[in-house]
Amino acid sequence: MAQNATIHKADIQITDMDRNYYASHHLTIARHPSENEQRMMVRILAFICQASESLAFTKGLSTEDEPDIWQRSLSDENELWVLLGQPDEKRIRKACGRSQKVAIYTYSGNSADIWWQQTENKLHSLDNLQVFNLPAEQTELLAQLAERSMQINATIQDGEIWLSTDSGNCTIKLDTWKA
């Protein structure tokens, strides 16, 4: 029998002083049975970093033709395509061809470093691509904030992200590998 997704709820207050974006988002996150808490929390972090009124989670792990998060225009065009992990070059190029902007959030420590060393030169010509890395120790801190129901206060200023929940807080500094 197939396992069902685990449902998480997150009420997020975002104060992004770098982009002058201030909003509340009430999210329902379906955590795929193969997705661990770290990946789910990186997904939430990516949402916070790219937040807009039209940003939305997709089916994610259950479909190859969609990103983890996207922003679509009223005319159904892809404005933003967000991928997590270490996608292959073909998937990245396809995403860059389908969307105005593509953001990748890696988070797997040494394997992310190796992936980037192997992939960086192949992607330098993609002007609509951004790549961010979440260091392993920060990923672990982020995962500790995971709960089935979360109240998250997120403040972004000068590239630092402060997250606070009832179960704790952490400061995140993403490494920008490609801007």
C-alpha cells in the first residue's frame, strides 16, 4: 500500500527588507513520503526567499515536468521556476527555456559542492539562472524548526534570513553560487 503525503501547515510572516516585501502567507505543505524534514524546510525557505502573492508550491517530487515552486503570470506564463537539490543539466536548461527566471537551492553539503564543481562551467551562459547553497550545518538548524503546524516569522536583511518559530530560531546565510 502506498503511503500518503504528510500535511504540514505554516503561517509565515515575511519581512523582506532587501526586496521591500512584507506579507503573510498561509501555506499547506504536502510532504511526500520520500521527502525528509530537511528538504521540506528548504522548500519553505526557498518560498520565503522568493515570496510573492502568486508564488505557489507544485506537485514537486511526484512530477518531473514541474518545479518545486513556481510563479505564473495571469496569462499562465512561467515567471519563476524554483528547483531544489542538484538537478541535472538537461532539467536546468529546460527550466531556463520555460521560465523568465530560474532559482536553484542546493543543500546537501559536500555532494552539493561536488555537483556545483561539475556543473558550474556548463551553466555560465544561462543569464536567467540563480544558484544558492544552504550550508549543511544551517540545513540541520532549519530542519529542527519543522513541525506539523508552524508559525514562522521571517526577516530578511542584507542577505541574512532570521527565522523564528515556537520551537526555536536560526539565522541563515545562503551562499550565492550564481547570481
